[in-house]
Amino acid sequence: MNSITVICPNSRRCVVKVTPSTQLRKILEEACLKQGFDISTHQLKHQNHTLDLALPLRLTGLPNNATVEMVQSAGVGNGIPGQIHIALQLPDGSRFMGQFPNKANLLDVLHEFSQKSAQNLIKCADGQVPCCAYINTEYRGEAELKLTTLEKMGITGGRCLIRYFAVRMSEDEMSKLENRLAEEYERAKKLEKVYETRKVENERRLQLENEREEIFERELKMKREAEAARILERNQEANRNLENAVHTTVLSSTGRTQNATEHVADSEWLPQASSRLTQLQSLLNQVNTSLTTNTVDFPAEQLIGEDGRIHLSDLQTAARTENDHRSNSVCNSITPSSEVSYLAVEKCNRMPVIIRKDLESDKSVKDVTEKQDDIDDQFFELTVNDVRSIRQDLRAEAGIQEQRALLPKTYIAEKNKRLKEESYKHTVVRFNCADKTIIQAQFISREPVSRLFEFVTENLKNSVIKFDLCLANQKISSTTLKNLIEIGVAPKSSLYIRFYSQENTFAAHFVRDKFCEVSMLEADELSRKWYVLSQRLSVNGIYQPYVPKVTNAEDVRPNGKRQSESLGNDAGPSKLKQRPSGNLPKWFKKP
């Protein structure tokens, strides 16, 4: 005999002995009774597929000794029994329709249909007994019909067809049926006792889990509060240490100035050395404090130069600036400053236009696509020049990686963000509708993402309708914590509008009078003027990512020349660059 393993919600495995004709409803019922779960609120799943409880095992497609999962039913209601539409087919082929709750038994169903059919379906003549068949399963006799409910048959909703006919049963068959019903009744009573015990255990386990979750959340909250207080205290202590170090540096420099008037000739180098050591000690204290607290609490952006080095001459100025900044805003580490700055950005004139479909531009696009399709296959073959270009790019990339400074990723990301903000002042966004209508609008790059949704909502006929904005296949969320640069929309992007309605056309949702219709060339001219205005306002019109490099002082040469050439032209080439030409192959030698 095969068996089915049921994984219950309490992570226990329940093994149920089955036959090919065993109904899945009985498997679920036995597993629920053994583990203390409610049958009406659970269902069986196999490989994330919900199983039909009315089917026998041979019709489900499950393999031998399969493993199924018992999960919470998605259709759990408020305890109201579901209504089922039953069609009863009589032996003469006639059918009667009726609506019954899932708790009704087959005997009540036959009694209800007896009134509609004008014949007694329960009391049969010639010693016959009523019989109902559903999916190759027969239920005979009044006793079995009374004990069998629609829910036990696996019928929980929808419509179903039940065939009715009268059968003749011998005394031996009647006795076997009575014995089987008695055995099932005794077995159900035993399982009900186990069910009550398991149910109490499940309730205790659930209560214990809830109590532990509450304790864990309370401890986590207290831990976060203590950690925040500890970080604030360490930041204050670091500020005090920094102020003391700067004050000590100022006092030591003043004392050295007074002593320098008496010992100018003998101790000319001592003030410089002492000042440098003091600044180094102050910087070391800041770094140690940062590593101990696992936070970056020193002004790294002001201290680190373009060459990846920290200049001690800027330490005092950066420390004073950082101290003033922290004294003005104590909660900068808790409240994000990006939210305030993005909301403070003023709105610009959107200049909303609709791009008219131009036949000439469509023809030019088709011509370009046809030319691209006619490209010869030799164009994609790798040539010698391509290999040289790839080698040159790899060497340049290797040089960058060798000279890359060890800086935090957050600092580099913030640096690139500021460079983008300086380069991308203005942004042009084109909204594509489902009917290929294109809407063009202008934005400030530092505006929050929510301004995109506000622009669409302001031009809708019904501002309550829901919609999504998508960049390629990525859905954009309406937030004030990010700007157009951070989500990759700046300086130019095409977004797709998807409405939660059957009509996704421009005319069905937008107000036509708020837009001017222009051609593609005119729209490009508007965007170009917007970019030109942006480049005049920005410092750098072209964005170049920040790549931190460490420049070695020994390798720096004036005007890019080698040290041997800067000292004298007669010194000859550097020994590091000389290579024995005799050992090189012929193809590697220069002509």
C-alpha cells in the first residue's frame, strides 16, 4: 500500500496510507485530525499547485509516495457555509437544479429533490436502496447517505453533477456496509481525541510564539535606542577630542612663535616638525574613533583631495567647518537631509507638448533600420585594430586599478552624485502611452520622483485613477527621498504609462487642451534649448565619473618627461625602460 506524506504547518510530517481510489479530502481530513488543525481552513498543495480535494488519488497525477503540503486556505471566510449548485440526474435522463450549503448531507439533498420531482427518491420499491454516484464513487443506503456531506465529498463550492439511481443490495452487502460504517465511526472517534490534544498543543505553541515575538521586538527596540544613544555619545566625545586637538595646535603654534624670536638660528625647523606631529596625532585620533564606533565621523570629503591624499593644511579648516555643521543640526544622523532638499526644489515650467506622428520621420526611421539590417557579417568579425583597441583599453583599466585609492564606496557614490547634479541641471522626460502617443515635459534634475506622478495626475480627467510609471521593465515608485538623477531618469528618458483600466489611450484619460501638438523636430529643438540653458548654469556640462587615484611623488615628472630627461639630455634612456633586444622575437621588434 502506498502512502502520502503531508507536511503540516507545525513543520511535522504526517504519513497517510492510501489506495488509488482514496479521495484527497480523506487524506486532508486524517492529517488535520492527527495534527490538530481545522479541515475547513486548510488545503493541499503539490509543487505550489492547489489540489482538488474531490478527486481520487489516481486522477490527481501525483507520483507514488508523493509529498504534499498543507497550507492555510486562501478562501477562509467568516464562518458562513458556502453555497453549491447541485444538478441531480435521474435514471430517465432528466435533471433538477438546486442550491445547498456545503454542510448538507446527501439524504437532505434527495429529500429536497423529491419534492421537485414529484416522486420519492429515498423510499425505493422492490427492496432497492437509493444510491448517489459522484466521480466514480457510489454512496449507497440511507445510513451512508446521511453520514456523507457535500464537504466530505470534496465539494466546497461551484457547480457539480450527481447521478441518482436505485440499486439492489443483498443481506451480505448490507452487513458489510454497516460494518464499514461502524469501523469508520470508531476510527473517527479515536482521531477526534487526538485532534483535541493536538489542538491544545497548537494553541499553546502559537501563544508562545506570539509572546516570544513581542519580547524580541521589545528587546530589539531597546537595543536600537541604546545603540543610537551610544553613537550620539561617541560623536559628542569625538567632537570634544577634535576641539581639544585644534585648541592644542593653536596654543603650541603661538608658543613656538614667541620662542622663535629668541632662538631663530638654532631651532628654525622645530615649530614646523612639532606642528606636523600634532596634526598627524589629531588625524590619527579621529581615524581611531571612527574605526571604534564603526562610523565615518570625520570630514573625509574635505580632507581627501583629488589625488587620494589627505593634506594636513586643510585639517583645521575642515574640522572647524564640520564642528559648525554639527552644532547647527544635531539630528543629521537621524533625519535624512535629502528629503528636505528635494522637496525644497522649485518647480519649473513643464512646457507639456504632444509629439505629432510625422510620416517623414517614420520613413527615415524605417530607412535607418533597413540599412542596419543590411550590414555585412564581416562588420562583426574581430580585426587587428579591434584587438589593439581592446588591449589599449585593458591596459588603461589596469593602470586605473593599480592607482585606485582605497576610499569607501559611499564617498565615491556621493562624489559622483554631486558631479551629476553639477552636469545634469535639467531633464527632459517623454511619457509613452499605449496608443503610441508621446508626451514631453521638462523637469529640474534635483526634483523628487513624486513630481513625475504629480505632472501626470494634474493632466488627467480623473485624478483618482491609478497608474504606474515604468522605466523599461522597472516600475518607478513615487517617493520624495530620491531625485531624478538617483533613479537614472536624468538627463533624458522615456517612461511608459500603464493605467489600471481597460482603456489605456491618451484620449481616454488626458485633457487634450492642456497640451500643444508639435513635430518630432520641434520637440528635439525644445529639449536642446533646455539642455543649453542647463550647460550655461552648470560648471561642467559633461559628466565624468570620479575615479580616485593615488599619485606617487617619486613618479611625478615635470611636463610628463622621465627623470633622466629632466636632469640632462646626455644621461641616456632610463635603465628601467631598456630591454635586451636580442631575446625578443622578430615580430615584436620595431621596424
